[in-house]
Amino acid sequence: MNLAFYLAAAVAVFATTMVVTRLNAVHALLYLVVSLLAVALMFYILGAPFAAALEIIIYAGAIMVLFVFVVMMLNLGEQAVARERGWLTPGIWVGPALLSLVLLAELLYILIPGTQAVVNPEIVEAKRVGVELFGPYLLAVELASMLLLGGLVGAWQLGRRDAAAQRQEAGHDRDAD
Amino acid sequence: MTATLTDHALLIAVVLLALGVCGVLVRRNLLFILMSLEIMLNAAGLAFVAAGARWAQADGQIMFILILTLAAAEVAIGLALALRIYRHFQTLDADALSGMRG
């Protein structure tokens, strides 16, 4: 049953094209989430359910939320409200919603018992991944933890307002009072 | 798992990677450059998972998990840098940063 795979692939490529060509960051993020969901469906059809779950939880969940936070932080101000109102018009969310509907229909079709949606007869289960991850790849896991620690410390240090700017802002506040 | 399906999955990974490269080269907004980097990392993960599925081995998914941690660390640092640049220059235009002092 390769049709589901190619449909998901078409959705992924189309959504990614829309990401690169959008002018507004939030519109691009909507399409990027759809693209990641489509790739997750492709993972599932390829027989990698654990990778599919991680793609949705970490990529489409955590990393995209981080992007949305930053976009919202950069848009503080009065015109943000007007822009928010503009974003709620149907023309903007209808495209990603339609693509998501295609993916949802595919998912429901796959979940019908009896359909041979997963083309790979040998599904690599999460258990096998875990056994290998904490066996031969243990050193890579340790290195990944070091990388994440570095990312954490770096993001904290860079995201912090420096002391001079803080003092300046406090001065402005006192002037305003 | 047929060989043609692996070929097509790798082909789609190449297409996604090319779209990401186009995004990095064409867009000048730092947020879009970061998004394009995510697209490229995701395409690399797709190639790994497709290859792992071809031989029914778990190594492909393990490499995908490592790419996932790399993407998380990269996006945290990248977004923190973007915030800092926005505070300093009041813009996210990458060309605005090309001039150096001195």
C-alpha cells in the first residue's frame, strides 16, 4: 500500500515549499508543523513508529513551540493586536488545515484493521531501538547529553539581558515615573 | 520493504534538503534561516530512517534521535542569538549584520 506513503510525501514537499516562500513567520510555522507531521506519517509507514512518535512530540511539539514563543516575543506592541486579528481570517489557516485533514484521513485509513499500510514487514520496535541505544551507542548518548547541557547553558547566557541594558531600562522606568 | 520505496524516500529527502538549502540562501530573515536549517536536519533524519528501514536495523532511528538532540540544541542557541540580535539591531535582517565595526 504505497499510495499513503506518496500522498504523505506530496504533502511534505508541498508544505515545505510553502514554508520557504511565506512572508510571515507564523504562516511559515503553520506549514512547517504540517510538513513535520507528514514526515512523521512517512516514518510510520516505513516501519519506524518510535521515530514517528519522537518527530511529533519533539519536533512538531517542543521545537515548534520554541519558534512560536520567539515570534511572539518579537511582536510585542500595539500593532501586534491588529496583526493577531488579521491572522484569524480564514485565508491564512485554511491551507495548513486542509493539508492536515489529508494527513488525518490517511491516518484513519491506516488505523482501519486489515489495511496493509505499513509496507515494511519488519517493523523496528521502540524496544530494539532502546536496547541498541543503551548498548553499543551508549557513548553517543553521553555525548548528546553533553551537547544538550552546552545548548542549555549557551541559551541561558545568550538569552539573559546584559547588566548594562538592564540598568539603562531601570533608569528609563524611573524617568517615566 | 522494496528497494524502489527506499529510493523514493531518499529522493524525497533530497528534495526536502534542496528546499532547505534554497531557504537558507534566499531568505534574509534570521527566523526563516533557522526554519530552513530545521528542514535540512529533518531531511537528513528522513534519509537515516529510510536507510534503517531498508535493512530492518535500529541504527537509522538511533541516528535520527541524535539528529533530534542536535536540532534541539541548535535551535535553542540560534533563537537566543536571534533574540539578542533583535534587541541590539532592532531587526532580524541577516544583511544588517554584515557590516563590522572598525
